[in-house]
Amino acid sequence: MSKKIQAIYLWWHKPVIDQELLQSLPNLKVIANSGVGMDHLDLKLIAGFGVKMANCPHAVSTSTADTGMALLLASARRLVEGYHIVISSCMEYCEANFLGAEVTGATLGIIGMGSIGYKIALRAKAFEMNILYHNRTRRKEQEEQAVGATYCEKMDDLLRQADFVMVVVSLTPQTHKLIGKREMELMKPTATLINISRGAVVDQEALVTALQTGVIRAAALDVTYPEPLPRDHTLLKLKNVIVTPHLGIRTDKATYMITEEAVENILAALNGLPIPNEVLPS
Amino acid sequence: MWYHRPVITAELLQTLPNLKIVASSGMGIDHLDLDLLSSYGVKLSNTPFVVSTDTADLGMALMLASSRRLVEGYQMAVSPDTEYFPSDWLGSEVSGMTLGIVGMGTTGYKVAQRAKAFEMKILYHNRHQRNKEEESAVGATYCKKIDDLLQQSDFVLLSVSLTPQTHKLIGKRELELMKPTATLINISRGLAVDQDALVQALQNKVIKAAGLDVTYPEPLPRDHPLLKLKNVLITPHIGGATKKTHRLMMETMVESIQASLAGLPVPNEVL
């Protein structure tokens, strides 16, 4: 059986691709990942076996951008808390004191302005948000103007000004713990951190401290490290945190599109053609 | 007047012979008897446009949260019983879907502006059609018959004011015209929807889900079925609940009060 396998379609990081597996599949030509993140794969190891790799960058960007906006809005307007007040056994509503933070007109800082980050900017612009962004490379002027985004060469400048900091980077050795104690202390005490990239991009322990001591106002995390968090983790208990179960691309439509994209990649590889979304070990 | 209190009755008005104006917070005036007030010579003002932006934001928040199952997801993420997140646990896409806006006033239009950025196809139903520039700015198509909107929409968002004409505007018939995969979002008034019909529709999967910032009454009785349905997201009438908007509302109300006491034309007077 193992001699017949020429392609693997990875679904939610399974099966685990290790030396043992690769050795047992002599005719494996391509591994197609569902989703865009490749941090769970040892790219060099796989390439060493002559196996090609591909991801699905296009299928994920819209759904993930929507997730980012959903989290931003839910956190700002205290949706989860509000829902729990509604269904609680206590009759007294709303304290006319139940207030959220304004989204329209607020400043959004996007860290990582790739396809997903850019789609977030497009959406945020419709909420008349003031958009700042930090990226390895600056985007073209037309792209900036189309979303009214201002480049912050130094991430610190973005952190100081943003009401909402949205982290949309891929996980690499450079972005590991990109947002730590120092970065959170630069943020406004009224700011919200939203993470839709990978849990390891944020220093989780530092985040707990920052949230408990009011260094920042709130956080909304679609990703954590690990996923799921241990059941007794503090992040699950803080009132000013929304944790969601890696909603990123969890829609029927995205699932379909991802699979289509993966199949395209696999067929190209098996037919010896250029792979549309090949990922090379860098 | 803040969040509809105090309640204005004939008794109250009789005890306040020198009352000149009632300044009501928010947009809706359906909780007030306009004839009663004017018979006592008391003016009325509201804060009509101040809340519209935040309410539009909340409409989008409800649509996204409902569609992506955000609250359910949160509950799973924090539940002591959760060991892993099942790979077949999915929500529905918002971007690219069809949004039908019922009531394209200030708030409805702001929702359209936001939804456009999500590449949503926008239909709207209104007492009057908006002009061509306004329509093309948000890519909205007018549906003279609400039925057409209901049949085509993936999301039906209600942003009407409550009047005798809009009372129970969405009832059994309207819900049955909606797609079984559709979601109803209500950011206007609980009474614009036939709540009992809504419960039936949700229980029988006539529609998929609902996101409600308003109900009738508020709050609902603790044993109300809407509070128990998994596919219903309810928020405690927080459409205008941000610091900035509350401040603006206050400022607007004070302006109206001061003008009335000075015998000047009252800004935001309701006639």
C-alpha cells in the first residue's frame, strides 16, 4: 500500500510528517497542505526526500480576514459578555453602564500586510478606521491608497498609536514571540490585541500579565499555543479575553475552496507540471 | 430620558406643570405617546443620527458572530470538557454572500457601506427607493417587494423604525419566504418581528439562525425559548452602547433642552 501513495493531503496538520513516514512512502511526490501556514512542517527534511510541498494561500485569505474582523467587533462591543448577560438567570439588564469601545473611526494597526492583512484593511476601511501597517516590505503606493493605510517602518510607532492591534504574520523564527512584554507596554492601555496568525507569535505569559494588570484592555485570540489550551489556563478565565477555536478558515465555502486548491497542486505535481502554490524550503 | 425611563404617563405629566421638554436618548420614539405629550404642550426631542454608526457596527458584529459561530466557538474553547477542536466543526462564510437590508435609512445605509467591503451582494427594501448615486456607492439593488429580498438573501437585516406599519413586519409568512440557510439579524425593535413565529421558524429549521440586539420585552423572561436555542445570538440592546456615542447623545439632549428652555427652535425636535 505504502508504495502506491504519491500524494498526501494534509488536513489540520495530520498525518504528522516525520522521517519515519517519509521513509515508508518511497513514491511520495507531493504534500499538499490545507491552509497557508507551513510552520508545522520540516521543509528541509521533506525536500531532502525529493518531495514537493504546496499550500493554499488564496482559499484562506478571505475567511481569515472575516475572522479577524469578527473578533475585532466581538471584542470591542463585548458581544460574548453581552450574550451571557442576556441568558443569565439574573433579570436586571443592562446596567445602562454596559459600554463597549467604538470601532468606526478608531485606529487599526495591522502587523503583517500580506493577502490576509490587506483584506482586513479593505474591510476596516469601510468602518472608516484609520489604518496603520507594519510589514517586512512596504506595499506599493496605490495599494496603500486604496485602503488608506499608512506604513510604520518601526513597529513601535504602530503599537503606540493603535486602538486595535491585529497580528497577521506567518510564524517564522523572526516572528516567534514578536509581541512580548515590551511590545505590549508600548500599546495603549485602552488597546485590544487580536491574534489570527499563530499562538507562538505572542508571548502568552506576558499577555496574561498584561491583561491582568491593565497594560492593555483586552485580547481576542483565534490561535493559541497549544491548541487547545490546557483547561486550567488563565487565558480561558479572564473576562477581557475572547478565545476562539481556530475559526480562521472554518467555513463550508473555505473548506471546499481549500480542497480545490490542494487538488490542483497535487495534480500538477503528479503530472510533472509547475505547482501553482509550491512552497520551497527557504 | 435615558433608556426609556422615567415612563411618561398622564399622571407624571400632571405633576410637572412647568415641564417644557422631554429629551429622549437614542433614535426610537415608539415608547412615547406623542399625542399625550403635545396635549400637555410638552416638546419632544431625540438623538436620531448619533447612534446609527455604532448600531451599524453592531449589525455587522452580529452577522459575523452568528455566521462564524463565534459564541459557540468561545464556549468550546473554554469548556472544561474540551480535549480538541473537531476538524468538521464549521461555520458559514460571510464574504461574498447576499445581504438583504430591510429599512435603508441612516443605519441601514451604513450597514450597506460596511457590507460592501466584504464583497457582499446587497439588496434593500425601503419605503422609498434611494437615488442612483447612493445605490451605486454601495452596490445596492432595490427590491420594491420585500418578498424578492427575502427569497434571495443569505442574511436579512432589519433596520426599520417601529411604526404601526412595521409592527410584526417579519412574521410566519416572511420567515417561510426566507432561505432555510438564511440568518435574520434584528437591530431595530423586538416588535418588528413576530417573536413566536421566529421561535417556531428556528425550531423547525425554516431559517438557519438569528442574531438579535432587540427583543420584546427586554429582557426576555428567563424561561423564554429564544434564550435556549443554540442558533440564536442575543445581545442586550447595545446598538448605541459606546462611551463616545453616549457622550454625544448626552450633548445632543442637553442642546435640545437648553434650546427649548431658551424659547429657541429645538434641534432634533420630534413633531
